[in-house]
Amino acid sequence: MFSRKDEEYLTMLTPETREFLDRKLIARLATLGADGYPHNVPIWYMLEGDDIVFISDRSTRKTKNLVANSKAAVVIGGDPDDGTGYMLRGDVSIEEDPEKAMTKRMTYRYETREEGDRLLELWKDDDIIIMRLKLKSVVKVY
């Protein structure tokens, strides 16, 4: 049984928001560093169900920050030239990427087949993980 809060969560991503998030834009992911300062980086993303997913090498600062504190925010769009955008906040879980399946999906979402093949070959020995943002709030930004 869902509570009222759960029902609100399930409707956070409106059809308009989902359509926007299906665009191939660059997100800006903000995590909190050990020093208390925000760490904000550009990153590829995909909408998967009600989650926003990213990929990253396990050794990056953003991954280390999320292991220490799973709270994060991401802004997609909202640039003066693009108009509307969204700030999405929530908790991030770290998952393995068996066979680099998500890495392949994400890479081919953003790159041509030729460039994607080149990057995947370059990353073949990297320890790439999936970061899954479970949404707590969605705010329209301009």
C-alpha cells in the first residue's frame, strides 16, 4: 500500500518532464566533497524508469563523494539558450555494470557508432560503475 507521499513520488516525472529528460543533453551532477564543498561536474545521463542513471569510473572524485554521502543533485537544461530545465535531487546508489551493458547503452546514446566503438575500446579495462539517482524532488528551473 502506498502512502500519499509515495503517490506524489510516483507522479513527480510528468510526461512533459520525461520527454525533456529523453533529450541528449549534458547533465551537471553535484555531490558533496569531504571538505563540505560542492563538487559539480558535467556528465552523460539516461532516464531509466523513474531513476536517472550515470556511468563513471570507480576511482573518480564524484564516485568517492557518493560512497561517503549518497545525496546528490543534478541539473539538466535551464541554460538561457535552452529555456526550461530541471533540478533533480535524491540519493544515489552505486551498482556494478556487468559486461559494461549500461556503459555501452550510454555511450551509443551520446556518440556515433564509430566514436562509441573507439571509446569502449579505450575504456575496456576501466572499472566503470553505474550511479542510480532515486528521486526525492524534481524542480523546474529557468
